[in-house]
Amino acid sequence: MGRAPGPSVRLKLTLSYAGFLMVAAVLLLTAVWLFLLRYVPDRAFLIPGSTDLPTRGVFPVRSNLLRVFAPRAALVLAFLLVFGLVGGWILAGRVLAPLSRITAATRLASTGSLAHRIRLPGRADEFRELADAFDTMLDRLEAHVGAQQRFAANASHELRTPLATSKALLDVARSDPDRDPGVVIDRLHVVNARAIELTEALLLLSRAGQRSYTREPVDLSLLAEEAAETLLPLAERHGVTVETSGAAAPTTGSPALLLQLTVNLVHNAIVHNLPAGGTVRVDTRVRPGAALLVVENTGETLAPELVATLTEPFQRGTGRVRNHHAGVGLGLAIVRSIAEAHDGTLTLGPRPGGGLRVTVELPAPP
């Protein structure tokens, strides 16, 4: 934004230092003058025979004192004024030196260079706290921008796949007029459904991050039962048993988003399970100040390094096969976004016997 030019902060501090010094000097000289006026008589009588002064008798003391004191006081004030301006300019420059480094780093960041850090040396003070906070902000901003760039690249790739598949099917149908159109239509329907699913997941992920919802009382145990009932046919087709347990776990938030969070977790646990005879356990509990939703599933052994990446968009575990139930790779990313939008946390960890354990912790209602 455009601003009218004005004096620099260094100049303002210099004038402030010099002005304060001049005020202190004037007060000090005034106190000295009042002290002299109090203890020096108005007139003095010279003893006969004294040679201290060329005259004898009574003479005015205060008037002579004023003629002697005033020029010297003016010289002191002039010296202090120059000393205050020069010293204030030097001191202000030293005090504001960290601010110059912070300003330079800010200008670099405004040009898109997020790798630069201030790393201001020295002991903690206000400027160093500001520099450390700015470095922390740059760390988070750089990580966020990197994640957004990866997300945009992955989303473009994922959206391009169904479009390229549709184009290939249409090219084949055009080059082979005798080909059964029903087969092409069925394949196009599957591809189009996957593209719609991916688009809706992207929209949900964006909406969850905006926190544009009205908070209402929500019981996680009821959401867990609803999600298990909704996904029961999918679990039966996969040969997976879904078990729900736990007490009421009240929290506040969007019922629709929290239901989507629960459905995504249970769906993920069903799809990425053992080929047959797998189990999914959904548990809700409370602890002081928090409501917990825990979803565990059996499955193959997962390395901790792999588990740490599963909340990234379009990340799928090793050996996870894409099929019409595998989702679009945004399930856990949406869960994390919804949890963060509700001031909660998402924790993933491998189970010792194989599979995954996911814990969502949300604030308890006030």
C-alpha cells in the first residue's frame, strides 16, 4: 500500500534521546539555580581590608551570579544537545540493527524466497523473539507451500488419468465402428464415476480446511455406529468383521464433517485389510478435556516411515491395490483436515501384529 514519506524510526529515536537528555539537563540546571538562589544572599557586605574584589562595601551577589551562571549553562546545554544527537543516532542504529535483518528477510519472503532464515544471534529479547517467530512462520509457510505444490501436481495427475482413459476409449470406439458400444459405455461410466468421486473428495477437502460450519453437539459413539452400519455391505464383501464399542464421546462441531471423518476411517480400515477374515474395531472413549475415536484394523505389517506419509494426499500403502473400492487416496488427508478444522489431532501408528491404529482426539464440549 502507498504511504506518504516520513522520518525514519532511527531519526525519531535519535530526536527522542536528545530531547529527553535536554529535558533532564534543563531540570538539573534549574535545580542547581534554585539551590544557589536559596543559599546565596541577595547582597553581600565586604569586610574592610579585603582584597577579593576591587570594591568595598555592599554589592549585589545574585545578579553577578546570574551573569556567570547563564553563559556556562548555555554551553552545557549546547554540548548536551550535540552529544544527545550523535549518541542517540549511534545507539538507535545499534538497537535497530536486528530490525534491519528482519526487514530484509521479509522482503526476500515477499518475492517468493522462503528458504532464507534470519537466525538472529544473541540472548533472548523482543527483537530476537520476533525473529524466531518469523523463522517459525517461514518454516510452516515453506512446508505448506511445498505440500500445496505436491497436492496440485498429484491432483492434476489423478484427474488426468480418467480423462486420458475416456479419450482412449472414445478413440477406440471411433476407430472400430463394429465394437460393442455397451462395453465402451460401461467402461466410460466407471471412469466418469471415479472422476466425480475424486472431484467431490477435493471439494470436501477444501471445505473442511475453511472451517465454514456451525458447531453443534455431536456424540462420536453414534457416528461410529452409523458409519459401521452404512459400510456393513462393503465389509461383508471383503470378508471383514466390524466391531463397535465404547461409551458416549461428546464433542462439538459439524455433524456432517465428523460423520465423513468416521466413514473415511472405517472405509479405509475395511478396504486395506487382510484378504479374508480381517477385523475392524471402532472404539470411542473420553478423557479429561477430550473425546477420542479409535479405529484399528488388521492387515499387513506397515513400517513407521510409511505410516507417517499416509495422511498426505494421494498416498497409499505398499501393496494396496486400486479397485473400485480403493478410493482416490484422499481418505486420511480429509480426516486430518477435518480433525484440524475441529481443533483436534490425528495420530497414526502401526499395530504390532499388522494393520493400522488411528486415533482422533477432539476437544470436549465446554
